[in-house]
Amino acid sequence: MGRLTGGDPSLLRRINSAVVLHALRGAGSPTLTDLTRITGLSRPTVEGVMEGLFEAGLVVESVPDGGETRRQGRPARRFRFRAEAGHLLGIEIGPHRISALLSGLDGRIIGAGSREVSETACADDRLDKVRTVVADVLRRTGVARSSLRAVGVGSPGIVEADGTVRLATALPDWTGLALGERLRRSFRCPVLVENDANAAAVAEHWKGAATESDDIVFVLAGLSPGAGSLIGGRLHRGFGGAAGEIGALHLLGREATPEKLLSMTDTPLDPLDEPAVAAVFAEARLGDVRAQAAVERFVQRLVHDVAALVLALDPELVVIGGWAAGLDGVLDPLRRELARYCLRPPRVTLSLLGEAAVATGALRLALDHVEEQLFAVEGTVTARR
């Protein structure tokens, strides 16, 4: 933005509007006097800003209850941020499920929906399912599609800034898909597409296990693990969006892939065959020696992959999510291995958001985009370069 001087009144007005709106959203139903005190701006400045916010439909006067009027006579005018002035969507597109979360401009969830989808579904069928889920959520909540201000999407794969999936092995027909462009045909608002592990990392920092940490690694654990990271509170994508692709570490001379390590035969498991994967863990819990050995091999590979990322980034916290987060005893071996390999072992915990992590992070993407427009003074956690 450069150095701020008094020579740019339009910029100054925008900053004042952002300051007042931010204070208004966090203060419940403040009076003009409250806003003047909170923001440090003069009363005439606050009054001028409020007039503009009224015209934009972002602010409304709160109606006092009868008790307040009787006790105090005519009360001071109070105002509130109109969270209902627009809506946001967060969408997860996964191998087996499409899910969506709907919120107002304050990020509070007012609707949700999901549907199963086959792991073999082509791109067109999967996108049709996305539209079906979104239409159902909007219908059940009574929210008009035209009120959507932004849509966030979490998807497997390496995602470019324009929403194109450069590489994805988890979904058929997904590599090279112009996902952002395809979805923008369904919405009259910005659509922001992000890698699913990155979205989940943002979600845990917003509402999950990492709310008190700014340097974190989120591991979306499975047969094709991925990771998202925040450094200094900002999402780290890497130069080309491929940061955290720990599922490719077997290419560095280690030929045994996770799906082969977890197999009890000479045939590797299908990474998308969740029932087969679950069966191995179930048999291990029942005492099957071969299954226990397979699970041990898988856990060791997982912790080594995580250790490589921890050594590079030195996070304060590692959050484990994905279906592997349900493994019995995954935290203890991970902590032991990180203590063994890392100069400063981080704290390790399980995701608090579970299956909702990716959609929640996608919703945060949409909220960040809108906040950047409303409060455009500094960049957001997820803002792209």
C-alpha cells in the first residue's frame, strides 16, 4: 500500500470505514458513542462512515426492547452489523463425498448438507453432485443464490491461483481441470479453490485444534497423505502450490508406497478403497499378526513423512486429520519419532473438526475474501500473492 499520507482522502475514508465496520461487527449493538470510543475516531467521522454503511446495506439500527425504553426514557440509538446482507459457501469436493456449509457475513454456519459420490465418478458427474448439494442447502435455508458474496472450495490436488487443478491423483479426470472456471458458471460471485489439506489447516486455525498457534502443520493422513501449513499465521502454498505434498516422498528412492506398506498381500491397496483399508485396521485390532505388521509399517511411514516436514518448517503444532486420525495409538508413535528425528519436537494433537475440516476451511476462504473487501487494510490469512 505504501506510506499513508493525508493526500488520499478516498483511501482514508476506506480505512475509516473498515475500522468502524470491524468494530461494529465485534461489539454487538453499540451506540455511536461506543463506536467513537472503540475506534478512536471523531464522532463526525463515525457518523459519516455509518451513513455510507447504511447505504451499502451493511448496517441497520437495532430496535430497543420495551423494558429499556421504560427504564431510561428515550435510549441512545444502537446499531448492528447485518450478517444477513450476504452469504458465503464452503464446499468440499472429495473422493467419496461432497459437502457444503453456508454462513452469513459473520461466518456463523446457518446451513449444511452432504451427499455421497462414487470414487470412480467422472468430473462432470462430480460437479453435478456439487450443484445438487448447493441447491439443496440454499433451498432448505431459504437463501437466494444471488445473495452469495463468495464461494470457497477445497479439492484434492495441486491447485493454481486461478483454480485450475494442475495435478490430482485422487479423482478421475481431475488433473488439468479448470475447476474454478467451471464452478464460476454456477455462481455470480468469486469462487476460490484451494487444496484440501491447506483448507483444513486454515479451518483448524480458525475453529479447531490450532486456534492458539500461528505456526502449524495439518496432516491430511491417508494412503496418499498431504499437508497444509501456516507460517506466522499465513497459509504457505509454496511457489507453485505444491507445498506439503508429502505423499510424493516415496519417490525419493523409497519404492514402497503407503498402499503397498498397508497391504497384507503382494498387491497394493487401492488408495480410494476405504473399506479395504478399514478392514486391515479392524483385523489388526482383533490381533491378526499380518494386519498388525501392515499397520505398523504404515504408521512408521506416516511419522517419517511428517518428520521431514517438521524438520523443514519447525512448527509449534502438528494436527493430524483425515481417516488416519482415527487410528488407535497414532499419536504416541508420532510423538516418539518426532522426538527422535527433530531438533525441537512440536506438540501433536488430533483434529477437532474431523470430517468437517475441509468444508470449514473452504468457508473461511470465502469469508477471508469478503473481509478483504470490507476491511481492506491488511491481507488475510489465506490471501494469495
